[in-house]
Amino acid sequence: QVQLVESGGGLVQSGGSLRLSCAFTGNRFSVYAMAWYRRAPENERELVARINEFGTTNYLDSVEGRFTIARDNTKRTVELQMSGLKPEDTAIYYCNAVRSVSGETYWGQGTQVTVSS
């Protein structure tokens, strides 16, 4: 059974930086595509950044150039480095794991990121 635990959220001023981390518990981390989603109040959940099992990344347009996703297959972690944070980045951020061949999908419990203006 896969479990995902996020950490690193918090309150930061506009223009600041935060690093989110997601710890993966379970087998075969390397075969999962990992992603960060977020949901702001009254908004739908949206994909922020994704890194597949081959290391290919893609980003939400509004975070491109400010956020960086990276995975460490040895430590079984995925991180989201966020810089140049804006108030509109305020949301609960969720870690996601998907095993492409089977469709198995797992979610973390979420971590709050609040950016003050």
C-alpha cells in the first residue's frame, strides 16, 4: 500500500520561497509518475507540476519558471521548489502518485501554502 506524506507548507510573503516535500512509502517508487496539485478556496483542484518515471516534467503555465519539481528515486521523495510566490499561489497542495501501467492513484493529505501580499 502506498502512502504519501507532504511537508514544508507554511506562510510566506509575496516574492518568497518555499520547498514542499512528499515522502513515498511503499514499493517501486521509480515506476510512479509523481505530481503536485493544488486547490484554492472555491476553485477546482489543478495540476501544478508533474514528473514522470523517466524524469520528464511539465508545469502549469502560471508557475512555469518559478516552480521546479524534482524526484529522488533513492530517497523516494518528490519535491516542489517554489520561488517568486504570489498571493494567487495560496492553496492546499497535494502530492499525487500514479502508476501508468495500472492506473493506481494515490493522494497525500495536503499541506497549506499561504502567500501574503
